[in-house]
Amino acid sequence: MLTAVREQLGKALFRRVAGPDGPATRARIHHTPGPRWFGPDRPIGTVHGDTSMFIGGLSALLLQSLHPLAMAAVAGHSGYRGDPWGRLQRTSTFLAVTTYGTAADAQRAIDHVRAIHEHIRGTTTDGTPYHAADPHLLGWVHAAETDSFLRAHERYGAHPLDAAAYDAYVADTARIAEALGVLDPPRDRHELAERLTAYRPELRATPEARAAARFLLFQPPLPLAARPFYGGLAANAVTLLPPWARAMLWLPRLPLVEDLTVRPTGQALTRTIRWAMTPQRPSGPPDHLDG
């Protein structure tokens, strides 16, 4: 009975994250022979293969929304409201391909994203132009994402890494960032913190950013039965945000409640997802996005 529940839950989660072509995509990523950008022992594989990414990904979206140009590009071109699961599946596949796939597949994924970025242009409501291929804007998206994934793994990962390994994780992600067009991405945690600080004068919570936060946190396109589960992940995504980011998005901090209920809930949820999505096997690490 427990095995059947585990299998059903794992398959449902995998479909949500990887889409209908998930099994074929997973097989191509992990079983196609050829050189990879990253070896199996690199920290990027450990971080991106952990279920803490469910929380880290949500936190990254909230943090990224605070750059008005990035938020304008998302609001105008991503379709995050009309097709949120499609966006999640595309992002998940991109991360899996560039982290675990062959070098040729990784480069094709990079080329595809860069071609899309070239066509995403527009202006904000105050008339400021933006272009998704702008290296400075890409640098913000990368820094916010990397910091969020790292924080999530440090707090909720099955096996948190030491300081040197987290520095190596930042260096690993710089390989992908450079390929996407980011100039001089940070290569350790200290540089990452400095980069985020350097962007702060450009950040503000626009009406679009606050609307995105409301959608992500309180209006997810999910059945009512799944919303408490999602709500636990979302609450923990908020706790990962830097205090200044929470303040900008009007997300209050309640230390006692967070310490006693929110964080333990996050630990329990990530353990449950990990249990459901990791197939039973004699030995070896789970494939990314296994179900």
C-alpha cells in the first residue's frame, strides 16, 4: 500500500515538473553517451538534483521580480499566468539538460534560450526600454537564481555542503551564465553576495512584482486539496528571501512562527517529496527529476 502511494505521488509530481514528455527527456539527459559540462561529483549536480529546488525555485521567482526590467519582461512575454506549469517544465528541463546532459545538448539548450531572449524587448510602464538579452539584466536573473537555489539547499537539502563546495557550486553555475551571455558572473559565495548588493539600487517592488507575488503565493493554479501542500512550500520560499526583499514585497517576518512551524513544515515537505520522487534502487544517486 505504501509503495503504491509513493509511486502515485512520485509520478504526479514528476508530471507537474517535467511535463508529458518527462520520461523520454529524462532518459535522453541521463543516458545519452558523451562528454558533459559537469562531472558527476560536481556540486551543481548535488544542488540541482535535490528536492530543495522546489522551495528555491519559488524563492528565486519572488526575488527576481524585484528588478523592474526583469519583471516587465516576465509580465509581458512569459505567460506565467496563462501557462505556469509549462513555464516550470521548460525551466526544469533547461536546468536538467545544462547540469546533467551532454555538452552538445547543453549547448543546444543555451542557443535556444538565447534566441528567445533576442526577441524579448519592450518598455516598462514608465517608458524604460528592456531587452532580455541585456547582459546586465541576465546577470541579475542569474545572481538571484543562484543565491536562492544555494540558500534552499543549505537549509532543506538532504546533505548540505560545506563552504568550499558552495563556492564551487557558484563557480559551476557561472559556466552556464557565461554561455547565456552574462559578463563576469560571480564565482564564489562572497562575489555572489557582492553582486546582489550592487543590484539593490535598481530594485523596487512594482505593481507587477506584487501582483506576481500574490499569484505565486496565494493564487496557484492547483486543486483545493493540493493548496495546503503548496502553501507550505510557498511559506518556506518566503523565509528564504533576504529581509530587504521581503520588506519590499510587503511580506512580514514572524520569527517565532517561522522557527516553530514554517521551517519544520518545509523540512517535512522536502523529505516527503524526496521520498516520493526517489525510486528504490540498490545503490547510486537518484537521477534528476526522477519519479
